[in-house]
Amino acid sequence: NAGVMQNPRHLVRRRGQEARLRCSPMKGHSHVYWYRQLPEEGLKFMVYLQKENIIDESGMPKERFSAEFPKEGPSILRIQQVVRGDSAAYFCASSPLPTGDEQYFGPGTRLTVT
Amino acid sequence: DQQVKQNSPSLSVQEGRISILNCDYTNSMFDYFLWYKKYPAEGPTFLISISSIKDKNEDGRFTVFLNKSAKHLSLHIVPSQPGDSAVYFCAASGGGSGTYKYIFGTGTRLKVLA
């Protein structure tokens, strides 16, 4: 049973470009969570999605950030017009339970904005 | 506002001895606590959890203790092994913010010396 997969593992973008981060949950998991880890900080919750639905996006910055989890395919975290402050590690987790009691994390995508 | 705090950024322990990692929280409504281990370039891996109705949970070499009155939890690793060297994050959930929304501490880097 493959774990949570994220790609790319490393992404370099210039200021103003768009970044697309992909997450494929574990088989049978329909709950996906995105977290961001800034340097020297803990992981911070961004958004919780189920298939085709955003359940909680209270941790998402109000502008430039969006997330989706379509019926088919991976979950996508999209950052438009990236700025240097977006440089961070972005982790995706998936869970079989709506309570999120068992969250399995992917290896993360390290975004560097130059 | 850091609701989950790990005040020791690093800890070194001799192989075979006990490692004690500490975590404090401020929100008395948190009702579920977890420890994750993270190796470089990998995602966090679930280690052990505890519900607020318990004060201790044990799994092999790992034991988590919860002191609700002090809003403090600790992870004991006995005996410590070199493979335990990693960054350890404590996380909490509940408190009206959703059981799926993990609030992470900033991590403690454990180094087990052979």
C-alpha cells in the first residue's frame, strides 16, 4: 500500500510565477489536509478537503492560495504570483476518517521562491 | 500565538539511556495529543497518541504522559537508540477548532549518541 505521494519534491519559482503542488492520498483515503512549515517553525494547518469539497480553509491565506481535490486525480495546492515569503515546505496528509484521527503525511514539497 | 510549545529545540542522549521530550499547551479544550517523528527530507511519521481521558499511553519503547492540570505532555523513549535521532513534533487537536486540525509545536531535535 503506497503511502501519501507528493510531487514535485522540490520546486523553484521566480517571484510572480504560479506554483502547483500535487498530493495523492493513500488508497482508500478520501480526506486530505495541507500543512505549511516555514523555517524554524512547526507545521501549520492550511486546508481540509474531501473529494470535490473544501471542508475547512481557515488556515489558508486569503489571497493567491487555493486548493482542490477533484473527483479524479490528486489534490492540488495552487499558489498564484508567488512571493519570497511563500518559500516553505508544504506537506499533505490523508486520513480514512473524517475526524482526522489518523493522518498520514507525505514527504512534502519544498518550494523556493527566488 | 503559539498554542503548542516545545521549549527545547534540541536534546542529546547517550544510547541506552532515557530520552524525555516535553511539550506544553495553552488551550485547555484540546482533547487529543500526538507525537510525530520526522527525518530530514521526509514527512512526519506518526509515533504515538493520547486522548485527554487518559494520563498515560505506552507502545513498546515509547510512552506518552499527559498532565492536564499542568497542560503538559511528555514523550519517554527507553532505551534510546541511534535510529531515534530525528526531530520530534508534538501536536494537539480539538478545542472547538476541529479534531482534524492539528496544532504542531516547533519540534525538538533529538540526537542519540552511540
